Amino acid sequence: MPAEVFVVDASAMAALLFDEPSGRAVARILEGGYLSAPAILPCELASVTLKKIALRPEQEPGLRAAAQLFERMGVDLVAVPIEAIVRIARRTGLSAYDAAYVWLAAELEAVLVTLDRSLKKGARRMGVRT
């Protein structure tokens, strides 16, 4: 049986990388699956990393090391068509960034893994599993 396909967003990936309380639950969900994400994910993770460094500058080396683990996770990064993002964002009220995750999950018939409640709600409105 083929591995389940998961589209993972920045909230879920950050929880995993930075060992946040919800990170273990995310790890259990993703275990053994094929991971994909819009090509914007590394930028979003860099933004999360910078925010964490600003809050805890003494932890910068560890935070940067944790973020770099992403590059070894084998997440397939996919370019998302602008028109699809605009269409989904207009239909759901989601940001363009969030709409990119919804489009990719719909395109791949994948489960969207997110900790963001509004993204879950918008994804479900589009018929995407979360």
C-alpha cells in the first residue's frame, strides 16, 4: 500500500522542528507519509525562526540548527499557480499563503496537516481533508 500523502504547513512543521508541545502529535500523524508543501514553506519557517530568535536570542544557535533540520526531511516543495491561490483565497477568505496549502492538498488529494484553526476551516470548505 502506498504511503499517505500529507501537505504540511508552517505551523505543523514548526511545532515538529522546534519541539513544541504539539510537535509529537504532528510527528505521529506524519510518520511514514510522503510530505509535500508549497514552495513558500522554507520562507515561512525562516520567519518563524527569526521570531523565535528575537524572543530568545540566547537560544539562536539551537533554533537555527532546529530549523535546518527541515532541509533533511525530504519535503517535496511545489510551485503553486497564482490564479489558483487567488481563486481559493477569494472563495475562503484565507490569506494567499494559506490558500497555497489548500490548493496543493486538493491537487494531490492529500491530507492537510496544520495547527491553524482558520486554515483547517477554509480547507474543509474546499473539501480538503485535515
